[in-house]
Amino acid sequence: MKRSTSGAGDGRAARPTAHELARYEGLFAARTRGMKSSAMREMMALTERPDVISLAGGLPDTSTFAPELYAKLMSRVAAESTARALQYGPTEGMESTVECIVEVMAAEGTMIDPGEVIVTTGGQQVIDLVCKTLIDPGDVIVAEAPTYPGAVPTFSAYQAEVEQIEMDGDGMPIDALESVLDRLQAEGRRPKFIYTIPNFHNPGGVTMSLARRRRLVEVARERELLVLEDNPYGLLRYEGEPLPTLYSLDAEAVGRGGASDLVIYLGTFSKILSPGLRLGWAVAPRAVLEKLNLGKQGADLCSSPMTQLFVAAYFSDRDWRVYLETLKSLYRRRRDVMLEALEEHFGGRASWTRPEGGLFIWATLDGNVDTTDLLARSEGVAFVPGRAAYADGRSGSSSMRLNFAGVAEDDIRAGVRRIGEALGGQAGLFGALSGSSGGPARGADASPEPEQQGTEPGLADVLQLPLRHDDGESRRRRDR
């Protein structure tokens, strides 16, 4: 029996009316006034429609995981560990899962102490627990601009003030960071932590240079500041040389054999295995880890033993890196297909990043085109408007985040073409209002879906973010 939906015909609860909200206004905590909805969650209903191509969510392609393997591993968990799988587990995580985490981080050149790990319900919970542990209303968080759209509602929920630093092609400029820190110090305010996504940034697509990584760690040590390193994508590199994690650089600064005492590392199985497992982790200084543990006890007691045992069974059954290579090959080709489609349908009217890995391309449109409005005009395709990546909700209005990993190649081409068609119409509207000329989108007259091209990947004349020189198959997919 479906819940009453007050007029919603799809089984989901309708939004409360202003009258209904007013009835409970006096009961809501003050922090709820600043809460924001996640941009990705808002588009769930839209992207469930089979006629909608979703370039919006931060989705890996879970159709690549063999059903036979899933059945085999679940049967193994059932045969060997039914009682444990159905029981509560330790808040900090099961030992077998922590061993898998140690192995994953070692693959990225980062050695950790298993005693400084906490298993979480997805990487998103790490952000929430760090804010719960560190943030009082009015405290400052420093983040990149743009930043992860899923972090913005969390920062807002804890009533943090977010200082965002505009990135370029090498990530966050550390001289700009130092200027912001100097200003905050003069105002008597000290950030609780610096939040950064150094590898294949979500949504920016750029990677922080080695020189900036080293300097960021130096600045954090000089000023005794915590850094939250969000690294879901580090192993999804398609070209170029891997760079050390901030955690490993700080551990190196501490001394031989030491662990980082200023970097909180966030990892997840979502992008290298499956987001449906809802398993992430944090590696943190022991004093911070203890508080994270207390916060998690109050949130969910423990992450699912069932999925933790599934991960342990997977790692013991096969070499997980073979599956990772399969994903990388698939995503690399899809990235190139999206770059080709952007050149065909956005060329001359936008710039975009060319990521060396990860899941996202960040595109910025020329002129006064608002991507929130463009989303409403884009028939049968979804993306994340740029405003969702800014704490003020106003910046980034001409930008958009596009996911290429979770969508088949033909859908990538069709989705970008549809956005280009809508862009052509919107540009024409602005031209009529301003008196300037604005032609239709390239490819806007092509009604059939484009055929798969035989062109070489990577030939798009991609416009990238400027570099500074201050230091050396499925259509029904959603979310991260």
C-alpha cells in the first residue's frame, strides 16, 4: 500500500505547503533554516524517467559488475558469515574491511596505520562526521571554488561560513589560500579545516599540482590547520603520472614511519567497486578519530556488516585491480566521446576542462547563459547546474557539471547534443533581448541521434582552465 502523496501520482510524498511548514516552524532547530537540498537528490525523480539521459549524477557504471560474481560473493557471505552479516558490528569497522582499505591506500602509495581508520556509511558520512566534530555555528571552512555539490548542503546544515578559492588548471592556488588565511587571521577567525579534492576534482575535473600539494601541506603545518582530503577518484587515472596524496606528504613531513597529524583522509569503495555498498572510510589523527567514532555511534552505530563482509569476500576472491583497469578503460573512452561531443555542439560558445581521470567535466558557457535556466530548457537530459557547487548559491551560474562515466557512448552524444540545442535557443533569446546576434547551436538541426563516430579520441580542441604561474548503457542513473 502506497503512502498518501497529497496529489503526487508517483508514490513519493509531495512537498509540504507553506501553511504546513508554518505549523511546525516553532519546533524546527535554527540550523534547519540554512539547510539546502542536494542538487543531485533534487533531480532523482527527473532522472528516473527512461526518456531522460542523466549526465547529472556522480555515477560509476555498476552494470560492469558481473551478476554471477555478485551472486557468488553473496552466497559465500551467507554460507560462511550469516550470523555476523546480520548482526551489529564495531563502530570503527570490521577488521577484514580495514585490511582491504589498507590495501587500496597502499595501491596509491599511501601507507597507513589500521588503528587510525574508521569505516563509514559512504564517503558522504565522513564529511558529515568531520563537520559534526569540528564545526560550531559561524565557524569557517575554506574550500575550492567550485566545490563538491554534496558538501555544500552539509556545510550549510552545520551553519558553517565557507570561504571559497577559485581554482585554475593546477587546482587551488596556494598564494590565494594564504591571502584568505591572512585576512581571516586579521579578522580574528581561524578556519576549522581546509576542504580539498586534489585528484580529478568534483566538479572541476582538474588535479592539484605536486608543487601546490607540497605547499598546501607546508601552509597547514605552519598555521596548524586541519585538511580534509576528499579522494574518491585517485585510482581512476586515465593518463599522466600519479601524484602523492596530501596524507602521505604530511606523514613524510612528520618523519620516517610517522602518520599524518593534520590531514584527515576520505576514501570510498563507491567509485572503484560500487556506491550501493555505502562504504567509505576516514583515516585521521587518533584524537580526531575518537570524536568521529563518537559522532558515528550517535548517527548509525555501525556501517553495514553485510556489505563489509561482501567487500572482504571480493578482495579475497580476486584481484580487485583487474576490475579497476576495466573501469578505467571504459571511462577513458567515454571521457573522450564527451570531449568530442562538446567540441561538436558547444564549440566556440564554451570552455571546459579535460580531466586526466575521475568522472566529471566542468563546462562554462560564454555570455549570460544561466545553466539553471538551461536545465529547464534542455529536453530529456539532466546535468548539475554550476550554482550547486558554490556556497552562496549565486556564483557559477554559467557553468555545469557533466558526468561521462555512468552513461553509454550514444547517450553521451545525444545528451550533449540536446543541451547544445537548448543552448542555441537560449543564446538566441539573449541575442534578441540585447540586440546582439546569436546563432543556433551547431548540430541543432540534426534531428536523429548521431551515429557512433570513427574519429580518434582526444582530438577535441578543448579549452582548459588557465594555468597560473605562482608555483612551480543505462539512462536511469544518478548521484555523488
